[in-house]
Amino acid sequence: MTVSLYMDHHVPKAITTALHLRGVDVLTAYEDGTDQLDDAHLLQRAHELKRALFTQDDDLLEEAAKCHRTGTAFSGLFTLTSCA
């Protein structure tokens, strides 16, 4: 099973490029013209495209939790955190 990713505009380009070079199916919000969407709509757009959202934006964790509580479908969320 492969995972298709929808890259939030907060994710550094180097990460997106590295994933792409390793054969991961990635589409950026910028490429899709949705880099200005709010969190709820970005998560919804990723679901419409049947892609998991990859982000560095911690606010999207709360948005995904809200979807979970209300039974709103979404295709998954990967978050990038810094290692300090």
C-alpha cells in the first residue's frame, strides 16, 4: 500500500523534494493552488484528493481532532516536529 501525500505550504521544500526523489507521490498545496486555504479547508481538500496531509502546522492537529470528534472524514495527517 502506498500513501499519497498532500504537502502543506509550511513544509520546507527540501523535505518535499527528498520525498519525491524517493518515489513518494507528493502534491503541494502551492502546486494545487490552495496554499491560501485555512486549515479546515486544506484538510478537506487533501481528503477530496484521497491524500494524507503532511504539515508542520500544529494547528492542524486540533483541526483533525475536531474532525475526529464530529465524525467528519479526512484522509490522515502527518506532522513534522522539530527535534530539540
